[in-house]
Amino acid sequence: MKRSVVLGVAVVAAVVLAGCTPSRVPVVEGPTMIATPTIVGATVSDSPLEVDEWVIAARAADLGYVLASNNADFSISQFTSTHSENATAGRFYDWRGSHADTGEAAFVYPGPSVMQVVSVVSDGPDSATVTFCDGSDYWIEGAPALTDGRPRAFYMARDGSTILFSSSSISFTVCDASGAPVGRFDPVPTELGVLTKADVRAPLSLD
């Protein structure tokens, strides 16, 4: 009788432990909520354009994408609440295709993109193009080489009371990003290492 009890306890314990096996992607029912890390340094430039609603929305979308990338989790509200449905799906699939099942460690951003706002052009009452000079590709291993930036356009659209990221493009011409805010996450983001597609959480709409 005692032997049966012991065996029963062992089986239950094994089931419990199996259910608690650590996973790189948490299994949750609703949107993943993560805390935005502290950013040491500047988050906006001295440009008067920084108070423009389109620029504010574009920077929020950039941060949301960076946080989703750093966590391999594209269900987080910082990402899904700043991107249109098409952009949410498109950026998820593009990122997963570039970083999962490649055999190489996934890239981790040390902070928000280093971008100096250049212009805001209205494309109508409900859309606008925000152009930045992006110097972030040249600072990952050290100080940003801001004079060797690239023009990057954010195409933004209004959806009710919210402005969402629709798409973006980058030019290979050179621009000067001097004055761009440079911020780094504190603590330093954890390296993701080599990922499989199963390690990357999709937006809930794609689950």
C-alpha cells in the first residue's frame, strides 16, 4: 500500500515538473506585458519637430519594434499598439525569417534607434511621412558615427484617435544625424542566442 502511494506521488511530481519545464517563450493566454527598460541618455533631440504628434508616434513605434525584437516576442503591447495590423504581421515575419533557424545568434539592440528627425510631410488628413536621419547602424560596437547616417522614412497613418506605423523605407544616400538622441537600455539587454521559429512569439492575431 505504501509502495503504491509512493509511486503515485512520483507520477504526480513528474507531471508537475514536466509542466514547469522552462521555455524560452512563455505560454500565456493574453498579450505579453513587459516593462519598458530604463533608457540612459537622450530619447528626443532638440528639434522643435519632436513635439509633433507624428514624430512622437514614430518614435514610439520604433521603440516598440526594438523591444519586441530584443525579447523575441511580437505580442507585446508596445509593439502591437503602435503598428497597423499589416505592419504588425509584416515586421514579425521579416524579423523571424532573418533571426530564427539561421544558426546565428539573433541581434539585440542596445537602445532605441539613433535618429535625428528631419521632416514631417502630411500626405493627407490621416497620414504623414516622418523622415529621420538614422545613424544607429553605425554605433552598435561603439560611439555612433552620426555624420554617416541614412535617410529613413516612417509612413504613419491615423486610425481613429491613434497614429500607427504602416511601413518604412531607408535610402542609401548619406545624411548627417548630428544631434540625434543616443540612449542605451539599463540593464543591458540579455543576448537571445541562436533561435528557432518556436522561440519567437507571434502577435496574438497570428496565433
